[in-house]
Amino acid sequence: MITMANKTSRRERIKKGIRKNLAGSVERPRLSVFRSNKGIYAQIIDDLNGKTLVSASSNAKDFAASGTKIEQSKAVGKLVAEKAVAAGISKVVFDRNGYLYHGRVKSLAEGAREGGLDF
């Protein structure tokens, strides 16, 4: 049986391995995904300056999409892509943050690509 502490520590271990070789720059900021049971969050981060450039969330007040969690994730991806294009960002590095590229994380990535981001 896998406990929640083991799942969290496993994800953190995977995350460290991914982030060892992945960093956002001014030219290609990092699109980071966080997933919880109730929502999904996406941020575009410039790691060199330590600033969040754009963010979107399924729990934000301005977010109006409904449906399944996968449909909401796709809508968050499109929303973050629209905000990024408006801010002049077209190329990013995708950081799945230790999660499997499956389900809601994959749906968010597909939505971001449809919205105009290149990664």
C-alpha cells in the first residue's frame, strides 16, 4: 500500500531530477504545472530573475469553464497561453513538476499548445 507521504516524496524526488536539467530563461521561460484534488494551476516563470510572468488557475475568480477536470485543465492551458501571448511570450519550457504526463497535465499542455505556446 502506498501512503500519501510516499507519493509526495516520490513526486519531489522526480521533480528534483527534472529540474536539474530544466530552467526557464528570459527567451524561454518555464511553464510550471501544479495539480491538486480541487484544481490545476499553471505559471510561466523566469528563473533567472525569479519572477512569475503569467499565471492561471481553475480556482480563480475570472475562470468560468465548467465540465470535467480534464476539460477545465484544457481551458486553463488555453487561458495561460492567451495571457502569455498578450505578454509577448511564445516559446516556453514545459515543467510537469514531477507529475506523469497523463490526464490533467497532458490536457493542460494540449490547451496551451492550442492557445499558441510552443514547447
